[in-house]
Amino acid sequence: MSGPVRKPLLAAVRGERQERPPLWIMRQAGRYLPEYRQIRASVKDFLELCYTPSLAAEVTLQPLRRFDLDAAILFSDILVVPDALGQKVSYETGEGPVLSPLDAAGIAHLRPDRITTVLAPVLEAIERVRSNLAPDKTLIGFCGAPWTVATYMLGGRGSSDQAKARLFALREPEAFAGLMDVLVEASISYLVAQFRAGADVVQLFESWAQNIDEEFFAAAVIEPNRRIVEGVRAEIPDGPIIGFPRAAAAMLPRYVAAVGVDMVGLDQALPLQFATTALPAGFGVQGNLDPLRLVAGGRQMAARVEAIITAFADRPHVFNLGHGIVPETPIEHVTELVELVKGHK
């Protein structure tokens, strides 16, 4: 009798080097695919798509029908968490997400106990994907890390410097600590529920781990992420977790040492040599092709793919972009990237 089918990407996250790096692409289910745009046009807004399990599952699976990727990542958004907590979230065409103003009084009325109830449709989408995913493919769940989510909740929208959230944290430290506590609790519940629904791996997206000094980084990035990892492991002891502190730069080694993730994602601005020398020998990494190199394609992309794979040949490595794929990416360039990575010797 044969045993369970091996999942190369899951094995890599667990710390096993592979013959060639397994591959997935951040935002692989999205606007660069015409089949995604067709489904998106059929619903009234983005949150309806996230909260309709049949559609979210279909969008999650679309990229794997086109490309021989090693994982599906749940189609959802980091801002379903504040929506579930009770903060109004909307997506305006051309504007991105817009959230209702949140102040110290509003923080006290957030409801982390509602998370798994409100987000039940997202969990159902995971179950649907799991039942339709090839057995050798890894299913990745995710949530936004507390500081990143807080920047949207306090700023009302994305920003280039996260100034509103940073000032709030400095001026009202007690209220800010309360918000982070709520987000840690909600994130633990949500990620545990994702594992139980069928996710093999989860990723913590700390997309705004920048513009802050080392003291703030320790308090607002490292400590909340550490608490989430600890809380998830209390419920799912062997649950693999990827941390992605984008733009952490020189603070990345501190993050790896303190947070307890199984693998760390690298943005494209992190030098390959720094990653190979500053991170512990044998520690797994994910990344880190510049998304615009994928847009441009050609020989420069092939050369950079080779450089990345070579740099991380002595440790577990999951090939990915340094951030999300952009809408103008040619589909044929994605096909070429998959062939380059899959064909690497």
C-alpha cells in the first residue's frame, strides 16, 4: 500500500532541501489573469468575492490550471480581519481599501470573538480548495500581521509612510497596545481555523515592516508576530508558518531569531549575500525575484532566477517574487518563470 503523496513545498517549509526549489507566486490569483477578471466583474464588490466560497475557491484554483505551481494560496485579503472585527471596510475602484475611522474608543468595541463566525465563508473556501487540489500541491492560508493590519485600521487606507498609525502608537500607547492585543487574538483564532479547514501552511504578511526604528520594530512587529506563532502552535503544534516582514532589511535576523517562524520571505530589495550570511545556516527562505523583472521577462529575468536559486542552494528555498505579481504581467512570462525554476538543475 502506498503512503501519502509528498508535497515538495510543504517539505521545504518544514526544513527539507529539495532537488529544485518549489514555486508559488504572491497574488498568483489575481488581475493579470483574464479568467479572474471575468469572475471579478460578476460580483458587486471585492468583499463579495472573498465571502462567496464557490467563487473564492474557483479563483484560488485558477492559476494552477494555467501553471505548474507547487501551491495554491487562498484567495482572500488581509482586511477581512478588521471587517470581521466590526470596522467597516470597502474597496473603491482606483482607490483601494477604505476603512471607517478608528480611534481609542472604537478599539474598545472591536469583537475578536466574531472572527471565525464572520469568516466562516473564507474557511469554507479553504475546504472547497482542499477537496479539489491535487494531492502533491500545498495549500497556503494567510493573514496580515497585526502592525500591517493596524496601519490600515488607524490610517483608514494604505499610505506610503504609515504616519497616522505610527503617531497614534506613539501618542496613545495604551490604546495601541489594546488594538495589537485584539489583532493578535483574532489572528491566532483565524490561522488555527485555517489549519483545521485544510491549510497545509500559513503565511503572516507583515507588508509594512518599514519606516520604523528598531525599538518600534521590536514592539510592533517582532513581539506580536512571536505571540501569534506561539498561540497557533499551542493549538496546531506542527503547523508550518512562513513569516514575511517586507522591507525589514537589517532587522530581518532579529525577526528570525525571535519570532519562531519555519521560513522567512525575502523582498526583492534584500541583497542575496546579506540573506546568506546574516540568517542561520540551513534556515529556509522564500523569494525573491523583483515583480518588475517578471514583467520585463527575457534574459535578465533568467539570469536573476539563476542567481537567486544558486544563492540559496545550501538551504531550504521556496522560489517566489519579492512581493505580489502586478496586473500588467504578461502571462507568457509567468509560464517562462515556472519553466526556468522547474527545469533548474
